[in-house]
Amino acid sequence: MQFKHPLRAWQEASEGYFYRLVLVTSLLLLLLMHAGLLAENHKLILQKHDGFKKPKIHPHAAQLAKPSIASEAKRNSNYERLLVILVEFAEEIPDDPLTTGNGLFQNTPDPTYLYSIGSPPHDREYFMANLEAMRHYYQAVSSGYYNLQYDVYPDDGTAIRLPHPMGYYNPPDASSALFVERMEEYFQASFSLADQQYPEIDFASYGHYMIIHAGSDWQHDVFGDTPSDIPSFFIRVSDDKAVSVNGGSHLITHACNVPATISQDFYSEDLGGALLHSGYGALNSVLVHEFGHSLGLVDLYNVYDFQPMVGVFDIMDSGGGGYLLDQLEDGNYVMVEGILPALPGAFSRALLFEDFFRGEGYMKDAGELPLYSQLDLAASSMKQTGTIKPNIIKIPLGDKEYVLLENRSVDPDGDGATAVYSTLDSRVILYPTPIDDPTNQPSYEYDYLLPSFQKANGDAVGGGILAWHINEDIIYHQGVFDADGSWVSNYENNTVNTDYNNRGIRVIEADAMPDIGNIFSWHWTGTPYEYFFKSKPVLNTEDAFANWSLMPWTPKFAATSKPALTDNNGVPSLYWLDGISNPAAVMNFTLKSGF
């Protein structure tokens, strides 16, 4: 028998123990990951797709709510607090072919789901991650000011179950009156059951409320074969229809309503050697749009005929309809909607956060700025540190009209694109992040999908100064008489952009071609030429960006330029811009005065 030194024996035993420990731990980690109990975070670099989805709006949804008034909402001490309830329906037995799903949340993985983003399980963890993504978005919108806090109930892995199947709440071909009645019933039943089943919820401690329901939404029923899907909407009811909670001490009068998924109606297109799979989507855009209403934002599309009125330059119009592409392992492609919602435009951002912007230097009046010297205008999508440069400049046009200037950059960090940072094994996209950042810190690059030029290698180039014409007379001093005979402004009525020729908020298109809002234009989204910048681009034979030429594009924006810097009556502005630079994270120009 060979003698073994006690220290060596202990070492070998220890090595065996640690080897077994590592082996067991590794197997356990693999099992947990396979079971979805341990999720990984990943950085993804996806391809920009030029197209946007034109908004599909339910014909009766506009009757459900008037927007909250931003100034009143901000006075609420709970302005940053959101309560979310998870709601499912009576199970469909047999399945209702007019709805997506069976009325219940899909709480287990779906092996047939082609792609990671948006894939089941759609459980509380999944929705918490999506709400964290919304928190990051509004951090960017507010330049770091607004920090959303949220709670999700039930917190025990279950859902609040309504007494009726989905189809009851949105019967096909319902009249306007029946649709509104059933949606109000849906809203009331959801929060009443939440109050009954979870008495520990202090509803009064929240300023915002949201229902996330099982299934998809009506807006993404591309094939038109599930008309009983519940639409996404924001609802506001009068006090007599409000939900009384917490023993009658608090009334809930408003809520956002969003689905568990927007993915449905999957189809594939042969690109000639590869397939393009469509119908897939992330929740990011629908969440931030509907929550925007709760914060006090208004729809900027025409709520009567659903025509985009400011295009993709604001999330409250069509800015949530952008696509990113990813190549699958088999060489085919998948197109995913809603990952990167565009930032709100200058009007919407100022509506919510003007006081903060002015206090910190993000927003300036033309009268505050030095004339005849070079001024900087930082991109809305650039996270600033150190000395703050303005990213909104206001130019007056009389008592009721003004122009807001902002710098919309598709690539403020200059790396040609943006990466997105995901969680839950890439099921949820949390935020954009610089491609080369090893720490994957959040950036503000939500405008990556805005109209731009692209180099031959796919890098995005473009953006520029976007000019917004604001007519406060139309927004706040024109309106309609409500059903009860009381007068409400277009802002309160959510009808600020229902007349193409008399819009409250519009983009002054730098190319002077009326595309945005024009029902006869192919370019309803807007084009790379809607921005003001110095030089015309040089494009190669395949329309890829090569460089900036020496020929001027729109280096000047004045009463004598085309388009002209005037009010609706043609009265020129006292101020004008000259020497506008080419697109950059920080653009510059000279502010001048006089006629």
C-alpha cells in the first residue's frame, strides 16, 4: 500500500470536491436557463429598416378618453408612480377564432415562436422588464429628469380574471355606443376586481394606472381575421363612471390599456434566396405611446381619419412604427416592429418638461441668445454631461404662434448605428446602447430609425435641425362643444391636428414639399430632406450616401427662404437662422435679427 502525504490527500480530495461542485453548479445553471429561471442579458446589433408601419387606429377608440392636462398631472405628487394590473379573460372553450389566443396569458415558452424578442412566457417578470424599458425611454425624453416608479399586481404569478371572454368586451361590428359601453365595463371590472382581490393596494398612492391584458391588440390584426382583439387605448371617464376603490376613499378615472404582445399574423416573403419573416413585435412603442397620454400628451395624427400629421418624428403620431431586422442562423431574416420608439418632438417634450428644461438650460428662447455669433444646438438623442447645451430653441411668431427648433440626430455618437441591450434572454429590449461600450450603458439614441441617408456599409447618416410650427390658438383656443354642451379646447378634446390646412402642430418641411399629412404623398413618414442642414448629399448610383457636396441645401431659414420663417398670415419672424451646419450631434448656426 502506497503511503500518501496527508496534505496531498486533502488537496486531491478538495480538487475532487471542487470539480464536482463546479460540475453540479454548471449543470444547475444550464437547467435553470433551460427552464427560464436564470435569464441572460445581451447586446444586439440589428439592421435599420427604412419602412414604417402606418398607424391603424380603432374607429371608436377616440371616444374613450380626453387626455389629462399636463399641468394638472404634474401637480400630482404621484406623477412618477404607475400601478399596472395584469388582466386575463374567461378562457375560450372552444377557441374563439375572432380573437388572438384563448383569453389567458401564455405563461410557458412557445417552441414554435421564431424569434426571441417578444416571445413567451408573458409573465410578471416579462412585464416588469418591459416597464423598466419604458422607464429608460422617459429618462431619455426628459433628459434624465423623469424617473418612473412602477408596481405590478398580482405579485404572486397569477392574473386578475374577468368574468367574460375577450370577445364579449369587443364584439365584432359593434356600434360606437356598444363599444364604449363594453370598454368602460372592461375598465371598471378590471380595477374593481383588483381592489377586491388585493386590498393591500393603495390606489391613491399612484398617479397613473395601466391594464396589461392577455392576447394581442386590435391595431396589429394585419389580416383582419381577429376583430375582437382588444385595442390599445387610453381611457378617461367621468366621476360617475369612475371605479371606487380603497373603501370608497379614491376614484380611478383613467388608465392605459395595452396587450401582452403585438405579435400576430405571421407571414414570410421570399427575397430571392432568403425569407423575410414578419408579424413580430416588441411592446416598447405601444407602452410608451399610451403612457404618454397619461402624462398629458395628445395624439398628433388626425384622430378622425387616422392620417399621420407629423409623420414619424413624434411617438404620439407614427414614431413607434419603425422596424429593425435581424438575420437568423439559417440565413433568413426577421423584421421586428416597435423596438426603438422615436422620441417625442420638441412640442411634446416641452409640454411635459419645459420647466425642468429651462431651469437646466436645455430649452432657450431666441431672445435669451446672443445675436450674430455661432450658437450650438445639441441633439435631442444625445445624453449630455458637463455644461448643458440647448436642444430646444423657441422663436416667437406673434402672440399665439411660434417655432420650436430641435436637432434630431440619427447617430449622435458617430458609430454609424446603435446597439440595443436586452434582458430575459433577449425577450425584452431595455434600451439603446453604444456599439463599442463594453459596459452597455443606456444611451438616448431612440431616433436611430428616423428618416436618414445610409452609406454603402449600412451606416446611418443624416438628421438635422427640425423646425416645428406651433399654433396655440388652434390648440388651446379653438375646440368643440362636448356631448353635455360644455366647450372643450382641441387640446382637451385630443383634436389638435384634425385639419391638414390648420394644424396645431406641424413640421416645417425643409424641402418645401408637403409630404407629411398629405394623403396623396407616398412619403407620409417624412424624408431625409425634412431637416435643415448645410449641404446637399452626394449619393452613389445605388442611392447610398457618399459625402456632403459643396452645393447648399438649406443653410438659411428666414422670411425670404423657402420654406419661409413666417406665421400663418405670412408675417415674418423677427429672428432668422444663417450658417446652418451639416448634421452632427451638436449643430451650429448664427441667429440673426431684422427684416
